[in-house]
Amino acid sequence: MGYIKEKFKVKADELSAEVKDLVKNHGTKKLDDVTIAQAYQGMRGIPGLVTETSLLDANEGIRFRGYSIPELRDNLPKAPGGAEPLPEGLFYLMLIGELPTEADVQYLSGMWARRSHVPNYVFDAIEALPITTHPMTMFTVGIMALQTESVFAKAYAEGINKKDYWSYMYEDTMNLIARLPRIAAYVYRRKYKEGKHIQPNGMLDWSANFAHMLGYDNEGFNELMRLYMTIHSDHEGGNVSAHTTHLVGSALSDAYLSFAAGMNGLAGPLHGLANQEVIRWILSMREELGGGIPTKSQIEQYVRKTLSDGKVVPGYGHAVLRKTDPRFTAQMEFAKKHLPDDELVRIVWMVYETVPPILQDLGKVKNPWPNVDAHSGALLVHYGLVEYEFYTVLFGVSRALGVLASLCWDRALGLSLERPKSVTTEWMKLFAEGKVEASAE
């Protein structure tokens, strides 16, 4: 079975017993009251999901199994000579709930390398798309084409005990994570590098191999990919990509169908596509202001013009966080160490100094601080990855670690089909007038 899979089964059995006891003894206890505003405004803040892998606190930021991002950077295993955590280690932590050893990480790296073969028909499906197709569309089509490889789908069609669903989902998860860098790199090389593809190197760790297939032979870029893949991997369960993957998975869709659905959510401008919007905005600002490094006064004027035009400053504000995103801070620390004199990075830092006070003065923004997207593009541009439409694909490869680990837990805990109750505006008006009562059914 493999020792990580066996360990996951032990952990899952233990938590399953705890969950059954929790529901039996406290299942009728209310988590929260839901307001009319919450129902209309994206269900913000309603605790209605269970996600084991990470928890987002509005003031502390994201914690993965209780560990903050600085703690992960200190405690997770690293590549020889490297300083950034290997994302294999974070996946192990999210799946098992314990910090991994060096051996655990090496095991995952080797297993993913062995499982990384992608059938040619997947590449044929991508090749059938026009070269002008957005990279996220190509990426999702590749994932859907790969669905024919689903171990869970085959087993379910033949008939399996529901207690064994987790085992087949685990196999799909490991196979899909192993193959995603190959698909993503194929999309990149096809669209931007004249279709000159690079074969994988099974001797490298997961992130370094991805960088290699993209066409980068630079240890600094390898380190950036390790950091990037770690900090973008998960953000509890309510964000669009995580929730969509969970929702579709709750219908017993396999990992490929569920993850592809999540990636279609990630492709939206209010979610993963935001990172390309940030770098586009910064480059447009620099060009409009005459190139080079603008002054803080010029940046302030440009920000105010953006806002007066009815637009947002991309990369600022978050649905939950009420502080600077720790993922932004991690990238800023990386930049200070590796590329402190980069012009674009320095502009990002100047924007960071300029935007929050302006948004605070408006009095309409609960969180004027930067999120993860506000910094990532500048780092990628520094190392030569200037094709910002591809940035969301990088995000997608990383996000697989969290949402697929969560999908394994969904099946291990036997979580139900997700089916919240919806009402009409007419019903809502009657409820507001006290003419109907809310029902839990």
C-alpha cells in the first residue's frame, strides 16, 4: 500500500471516530446565525464547511495544520543547499497532520516522479485548441483529458464498498499531483516557446523538475518555485477553487473532474486570475509614468486615478484577512534576500507603502492590505517568466496540493453530498416582514 497511505488510513480512522462522536453528542449545536446580507453577499463568514488541511484567521493569517508560514519555512525539509521548504513536505503535513521527515519528503518526490507519465492523447487534446487559447483553458482541458486515467472512476463503475472510496481517491490524488507539472509545462512551452518541449528529470524534486520543464536552469528560480508552490497550496475551504473542488467531489466525482472544476473557479478575475491583473496594472502604471521607478507621489496619483475611474487596485484587499497577507510577507523576504535591487520589486514595495493609507482614508475598505497576488508577479518577471497569463496556471499546480489532500479527507470521513438550502427574494422579503419562518430542512 505504501507507508504514507497506511499512515493516512490510521489517521482517518481515528478522526472518523471523533467526528461520529462529535455529531452524535453535539450535532444540534448551532454554529452561527445567518443574516439576509450574508445570503446575498457571497455567504461571507458563515461557518458551513469542514476542511482539515488549513485554517484562516482574519488577524493571524493562514495556518496549515496549526503552523504559520514562517514556521513552515523554518521546519519543513528543504532541498540540499536550499533555504525554502519543499512543497512535498507541506502536502505530507496537510494529509497526515504531522511534520514530515527528510525521508518522507524524499519518498513523495520519488513516488511523484514515478507516477508522472502523461499519455500522448492528453497532449493531443491540448494541441487541438487554438494557440490563442488562454493557458488556464489549456490546463483545464489537459486535466479533463487525463480523467480517463481515474482509478476511482474505474473502481466505482465496477462496484466498490463506500468504506474504500478513500483508497482510490488517494491513488488519483497522487497520480494527478505527479502529472500536473508536466501538463502545465507543456502548455507553457506550446504557447510561448514554439512548442519546443522539455522532458522531465526524475532526479529533481517536484518543484525543481517543474522549473526544469518550463525551461529554467537556475537555482534561484527553483527556490522561488518551492516557495511559490508552498504558499499558494491552500487557504482553508471557503475560497472558490477549494470549495468548488469539494462541492463537485461531494457528488463522488473523481479527483480529475473535481479538480478541473476547481481550476475553472481559479481562472476567475476575483480569484486566481488576480495575480496576472496585478502585474498588468503595475506594468501599465510604469509605462504611463514614463518608465523607470516612479516617485511615491506619482504612484499615489495613479492609485487615486484608478479608484476614481471606478476600478480596484489589484492585489489589495481580501475577503477574510484583516492584515498583510503572510504569503505577501514571505515573498517580500525572499526578494530582499535574492533580488533587493530589482526595479519591479522596488515598485511593488513602494505600492505597498502607498496604497493602504489611501484605502484607509476612503473608509470603505475593511482590509486595505496586500494579498499574495500583490507580489508574486514581480518575482516571476525577475527570473524571466514574463508571460503573466500563465501565472494562474502556476497557482493551479500549487493549489492541487491542498484541495486534493482535502478531497482524500472528504472520502475518508465519508462527508455527504453538499446541498445547502436556497430561497427566492420573494421569500426573503416575506421573512424580513415576519410572514414566514426559516426552516433547517
